[in-house]
Amino acid sequence: MAIDLNESFGGWTKTFADPRLCAAIVDRLTFGGNIIETGNDSYRLAQTRAQAA
């Protein structure tokens, strides 16, 4: 399974308001997995910001 995120794990509390729930979700998603950081910005996010400006 692959999950693609535009938000760092620290920013997940914006989506999951309960910090304990957020920590549990991150723990279960990352347990035994590999985190691959590409270092690239989201093309769609950049386009949305450009259109809004």
C-alpha cells in the first residue's frame, strides 16, 4: 500500500483534532513500513496557489 501526503505528520492534527487519535493513526501507518521523502513540492498544490494569486 502506498499513501501520498502533502502534509508532514506534524500537520495531521489539523485534520485529526484529537492528538491521541492522530498519534495512533500515524503509528499504525508507519509501523513496519518505509517512509520515502521525495523532497518535491506538489504540482497540484502549486497550481492551486498560482490560480488563487
